[in-house]
Amino acid sequence: ARLLQSETADVFGVDIHPGCTIGRGVSIDHATGVTLGETCVIGDNVYIMHDVTLGATGKSTTHDRHPKVGSNVFLGAKCTVLGNIEIGD
């Protein structure tokens, strides 16, 4: 999984950690620049535009350090969400 993730990041400019949980019906439109961290959770029917980052702040002392995105959420171009917070639902 890590080799596939690394090759995908190099070829397509997309960095989706193998530990990220992605729901059904998720659409990543023009995926260039999309970064999804290890513990992020994405609900069903989420629409993600290019250059979206769901990342950690680097200051968390727990392992669960990435955003949680609920179902039916739209993340616009260049959207950056950092830390263990919830969006939607």
C-alpha cells in the first residue's frame, strides 16, 4: 500500500495516506495537489476539488490528528483543514 501511495503521489501529484478512511461516492475532481492524512475520515458523497489538504497541525500529542469530514460535504479548491476537527454531520 505504501509503494502504491508513493507512486501515485509521484505520477499524479496526489498524496492519499493508506490509513485514510474514505466513504462511498467520494469524488476527487482534478485531484492534483490533494493531500489526505493518515487518520482523516471522509464520509459518503463528499466532493473534493483540487489542492485540498486534510492534514495535521504538527502539535497533536495523540495519534488521531487529522480532520473528520461528514457526508454530503463540498470541499472547494485550495481548501486547507488542519487538526482533529469535524466538518459536517
